[in-house]
Amino acid sequence: MNSADKSYLNRLEKIRELLQDEEKFPLLYKFKFIVPSDKVNELTGLLKDDLEKGRELSTRPSSKGKYTSVTMSKIVKNADEVIAIYQKVSIIEGVISL
């Protein structure tokens, strides 16, 4: 495992600990991502199975159209569900998870 992978895993663990300490589960969690606009379909395709009935993804392009923000709200049972979604989208080149 290289240092970038270790750093990524450390960040995820810190997020998990923070969520467990600060949030009361289950809760409605808002996921926000920024992706290059040509990757929006890839991101929404990955998140499609995580959408709950009656909920939608919202998207908003940047002023120059180079990037798009994607927001999804989901009821999560625990911090591991949040981390799993962040890990799922991390395979998309250029994605920024907020």
C-alpha cells in the first residue's frame, strides 16, 4: 500500500470516528460531490442504487460548465453506510467529496 492509499484510509477512518461521535443514527445525510461535467453520468450511475424511493439527485453546473455539483440525501443507519458511499464514488477520476 502506497502512502496516498494510507492517507486516504486514514481520512476515511477520521470521518467515521467524527460521524460516530457527532451524529445520532439513523439520520438523513446529505452527500455532496463535485465532478468534471463529463463524469456526471458515471457518478449518477454509481449512486442510482443508493437512492431511496421518492428521492432524487440534484445537479448544478459550475458557472463555466467545467464542473457539476451533485447532491443526494439518504437515510443512513450508521457511519459505515456513509463511508461506503464515499468509497464507491472514489473510483471516479476527479471526484471531490464534500
